[in-house]
Amino acid sequence: MVDATELEPGAWLVRGSIWLALVCYPAGPLAALFEGYKAQLARGIWSLGCLAFLAHVASSFQVFYDWSHGIALGETARQAKEVTGLDTSAGIYLNYLFTLVWLVDAVWWWRNEAGYQRRPRLAVLAVHGFCLFMIFNATVVFETGAVRLLGLVVVLLGGFGVWKTTRPARVTV
């Protein structure tokens, strides 16, 4: 059965924006593998993904939660109990943190590219490790079908990018 909200025009924005955000996400972890205009393109794609995610959050609150944190909290707890058996709404706060982390990371990259490129490996691992954990849970654990498959591809691509760019350099003698 299709929920009536699924037919609302805003619901398409909610879904389209998250698909765009997910497709763009791997550009961030993979960017360090590129140089010149390709790295700049990756930064642009990563930033587009961040903007799409912000649109997803805003449209979700408009369409599904009536701009109410309380409603979002309750729905998060309901979904968590349904999927995991745990009656917790902690996921909403993790989603808020995810939003903040991606936004701060994208702004940092634009404001101070040289500093961003020199950030410690631990910072890269922390940002992308947390983001990939959130993407995995949101798509692979809590979703089904095509969203689950897309989420798995995003996590694998992003994880590959993090692995390639944070592993210690090999010393040859």
C-alpha cells in the first residue's frame, strides 16, 4: 500500500535529494586520488551532495514532520524499534551530527583548500568513517531494494577512497 505522503510532490524532493546526495558522496573520499581539475570537480560534486543532503533534511521536515523536532523524534524511535527492536530516538541526533559534519567539511574544503588537503589522517578517518557508518545504517540497515543497493555501492566506493588515501606510504629500499 502506498502512503498518501508518497504521492505528494514534496515526497519526490525528499527522495530525489537523498539519491543525489548519495551519488555525490563518494567524490569526497575519492578526491585525494585526483589532481588538478579532476580534484576540483570532485570537490564540486562533494559540495553538490552536501547541498542535496541539506535539501533532503529540509524537505523531510516540511513533508513528513511538519517542521516538528518532536514528530521527527517519535518517527525515528518508531523506525528504530521496528528495524532493530530498540526503542530509541538517538538516531535523530546522529543525523543532525551527520548534517553538521558534512556541512563543516565541505565549507572547510572551500575556505581553506591547502589546510584541508593537509589535514591529519585521523581527521579523514573520523569524518568519513562516521559518514560511511551513517550512510550504511540509513541505507543498508533501514532501507530495502534499490536504496539498499545504492547505499552499499556508496559505502564501498567511499571506503575504498578512505583506504587508498589514508594508508601509510610504503617505504621502498
